[in-house]
Amino acid sequence: MAFEPILLRNAGNPAVHEVSGYRKAGGYEALSKALAMEPEEIIDAVKASGLRGRGGAGFPAGLKWSFIPKGSEKAKYLVCNADESEPGTFKDRILIETDPHQLIEGCAICCYAVGASTCYVYIRGEYVAPALTLERAIADAYEHGLLGEDVLGSGFALDMRVHRGAGAYICGEETGMLESLEGRRGQPRIKPPFPAIVGAFAAPTVINNVETLCNVPHIIGRGAEWFKSLGTDERNTGPKVYCISGHVERPGVYEYPIGVTLDDLIAAAGGMYRGRALKAYIPGGASAAILSDEQSGLPMDFDSLAQAGSMLGSAAVVVMDETTCLVRATLRLAKFFAHESCGQCTPCREGTNWSEMILARLEDGRGSESDIDLLQRITTNMSGTALCALADACVGPVRSLVTNFRPEVMQHVEQGCCPLPRQSIFEPGAVS
Amino acid sequence: MSESARHGDGLPREAKRAIDELRPHYPTTEALLLPALHIAQRHWGGWLPDEAISAVARELDLAESKVYGVVTFYDLFHQHPVGRHRIRVCTNLSCTLRGGEEILHAVRRHLKVDENEVTADGRCSFVHFECLGACEQAPMMMIGDRYHGDLTPRRAVEILEGLD
Ligand SMILES: Cc1cc2nc3c(=O)[nH]c(=O)nc-3n(C[C@H](O)[C@H](O)[C@H](O)COP(=O)(O)O)c2cc1C
Ligand code: FES
């Protein structure tokens, strides 16, 4: 599938790490254009584009911006979510590494539109090199008057900081992130109030994902109509960076109009690993329900995947071939959620741990059929009963395992062991 | 870090300076806590002994109990000594599908220590870790701040052997 990349158009052009190179590639024209517009016009353009959040929940970005109270002199904030801890996701890292000014430009336009004068980019602590890349680009932007007291002579002031996390998945959840930014344990807050009213430092705050913000200069530069011409329908618009990993020949990021199919992505990624057959896939990160090979022709957009009982999430596509044990794969994810639950809410803290323990028992062949029903009941009790969506994230894969792949789980019970024992993926020469 | 920089009852001077530079960018001092802990941890050789925690608490005028609460919440803050090279082997799903557990096994066998222990020469310590956001390079590991991807067990051991 041929598609001229938009968000990744500057991949392979390291000159764009500097303001001069980015400008040569057409960068910061959208910011100039935006600064000549009324803030409200920008919000309307983003609304009209249909841009939905790329961080996981798919909330309309323009609508979120419009919730920020207008006219008040109080401080307002933009917090860019670069926590990127959803297993399988690596697009935000690559967006920052390939084109840091694209993100800075998107953040600046957003801040101008909502009246924020401070932007924090909250980046996961492990991303040391990407944080440095971004910090260097920010320093360069300051030198060129693109940030600071008087952005491009418009009178608009903006301070931008990179803020490093310290290794906690829950800090990707927007209110956990705010707690962490404020110097506390990253335990999510009760909503309402929503961050648009009471966010960072109790002030109105927009929280958007890196990729969401990277789309903004293109919407301002090329218009909402152009943006809407890409994608499945008017609820699923624009370009999308898919992260594909697992059993394909060339894992990586692939950018397409939102709504390509898994088959398209596997083809783009060089086919299945060693030519094996597809068994199942996760379309949107560890929190998404696992889909089977029969669902590989679904458009990978927000609504089509939701209708299929899964989600686009962070568009982290994990491909699993015929050698994969889905009980083991789900156990691995449940372990992650049990480790990352912040422990505040009982259904999440207990539910993630019990999911892990029961799955471990089933995988070892020590489980019984009633364990499968127990898992089902636990997921029911975890759904929508906690402060944030981490519990629901664990429910995604676990419930899909016991509903869509029950026969495979039953095989473990009946045979008293895993029917697909581990085998090495490496050639003998690569081992020692 | 040299002993002299670790003077008695406070943060080393450069650490203090680094924290002071950040102050104007945050509306509260509490918000400086994560940056300050990162800075302190770098100065104390990769972990946060009790004296580092008290020093940060004093510098930011926060209760020590509060700082402990934060330190224990985050996986990147350590309360025990770590090796000069901190190795994190990713064992989340995408890496596991491409042999991540075998990489972990090879690292353990080569270093002859368990997770969170430091080799006798103080060079290395390792842990298994959740997805490091580099699944396109699976299986992968992180050593210090650097990512090493597309590993085989043999390649992982070669990288360990090449560390100073
Ligand atoms: C447990 C949990 C983890 C999350 N992790 C991330 C993350 O790493 N990156 C991200 O952008 N959003 C993450 N989110 C979603 C955020 O809460 C929030 O919806 C998002 O940052 C909003 O930005 P967007 O509308 O531009 O997508 C997470 C949500 C939950 C419940
Ligand atoms: S699963 Fe290993 S880097 Fe993502």
C-alpha cells in the first residue's frame, strides 16, 4: 500500500532536529498561521478535523480543548503525555526521535488555542535519549523565538519543559500523571472534577498524547477538510502511526490513513515471521481484547475495533503466530497489570493479582474448568468499578481469552499441561 | 561518584545547583521531587541511600516519609546498591514472543548472580523489566540509559563482555 507519510514524513532527514532544517521542510509555518488566527478558530478547525486522541481513549481533541474555561486570567497548562508505557507501543518515542519540532509546534499551537502559557512534556523515565533530543530541540526553539516570552513576535508567551517520569505505567493515566508531575505517587484522582477544570496544580489543563499533538500542525497547515479526507469515515479521520511487533518479519512503525487492516499491516511489515500462520493479534496494546486470525480483515479504526469488542487503543499491534500459547501470552499481560496496579482500588489490586494467579495455574495445567468461570466472574467485578481504567485494561485481554479462546484454555485443563510447550526461537548457533 | 562530592549532610553542590535551575519552571517545590530524586540518584551512583533521601527532603522542605513514599512507588528509584551497569531485560509480550526470556536466562547465567544482586566486582546488576517501548527491536535490553535491540542470547553475552 502506497501512502505518503505525514507524521513520519521527516524520517530519514536528521536535519529537522534543528529549527533551520525543520523550517526548510516547511516546519513552523502552521504555528505562524495559527498565531494570526483567533484561538477559537483553531479549536473549531481541530473539532472539524475529527481528530481523536491517539493515547488510547480516542476522545475528540477539539472538544477537549473547548472545555478549558475562557477569559480567565488564571494559569492554564498543557501536559503532553509521552509516558508511552502501554506494552507494544513505541510510536511516540519514534515521533520524538525523528521529528522533535513537529511535537513542539503542535504543543505551541495547542497552548495558544487554549490560552496555556506552560507546557510540560511528561516523558517516561526510560526514554533518556529521546528526552535529550527533545530538550535540545526545545532549547533551539527558544533561541529562535519559537518559545519563550514572545513567540514569533506575537506577544504570546510559552514555557516548555520536559519532565521525566520514573517507571510507572499508571502515570500514563492522565490524573496519575498529574499527581506524578506534582511530585507525588502516581495514584489517579477521582473524576470529576476533570482536568480541564481542575488539572495540574489545580488549574485548567489539557492532556494530550504525543501523536495527537503531532497531528495539529498538519490540520492547521492543510485544513480540516484535507484531514477528514483520510480515514474510514468522519468519526475516524487522519493519518495513524501503527506500531507492529511480535511475529512479523519487519516490526516497526507504519503510517497509513486510519482504518487499514491487519492484513495490510502484516504485508507492509514483510509478512509473517518465517512464513508461519497467523493465530491471533492484539490491535491496540496490552489493554485491548485479543482478536483471532479470522478478524484480520477489520478496519483498524476506533469504531470498527470497538464493534468487534476490542479497541484501537494506542495502535500497538502485537501479532502472534501458530506457535503462541494464548494462555501464556495473557498471563504475561496479567502479570504486567498486577505489577502496575497502583493499589488504590480493591477491585483492581485484587482482581489483577487473582487474574495472574489463576492464569498461572491454568497455564501449568493445574487449573480446572471452574477456574475459567472464576476468571470470567472476576473480570465482571473489575469492569468499571475502579477510579481509573487500569482494571478495565486488564479485563481486555483476560476476558477475550476466556470468551473467544475458551477451547484453548480447556485444552490446558484436559491435558494437565500446556499443549504448546515453549520452544526456542533462536538458531542453535545464536544461543551460546 | 567521588567521596568528596558526597559531603556530609546535604546534596552535592552540583546537584543543588541543578535543582535550583528548575525552580522557576514549577509553581510548587513539591513538583521538583521527581527531578530532584533523578539528580540525587545520579550523584549517589545509581541508587538512593537513606542519606540521599533525607538530603532531598531537606532541600525541598518535604517530610522524609513523603519522599520515601514517592521513592518506593517508582521502579526507576532504587533503595539498594546497583551495579555500575544496570541491565534491564524486557520480558513483556512482544519481547517474549521473540525470545526475551531466553535473553534473561543468558544474562543471568553469564553474570552468575540473581536479579537485583550486584556482581562481586560491582560491575553489573540486572532485572527483568516491563515493556521498554522498543518492541520493534525485540528482544531487547537496556544497559544504563542505552537500548540494545535485536538480541540473540549470544549477542547479549557479547555486549555484556564488552562492558568496562
Ligand atoms: C492505565 C492507563 C495508562 C495510560 N497510559 C497512557 C500512555 O502511556 N500514553 C498516553 O498517551 N495515554 C495513556 N493513557 C490515556 C490517558 O489517560 C489519556 O486518555 C490520554 O493521554 C489523553 O490524550 P489523547 O486524548 O490525546 O489520547 C492511559 C490510560 C490508562 C487508564
Ligand atoms: S515488549 Fe519489550 S520493548 Fe516492548
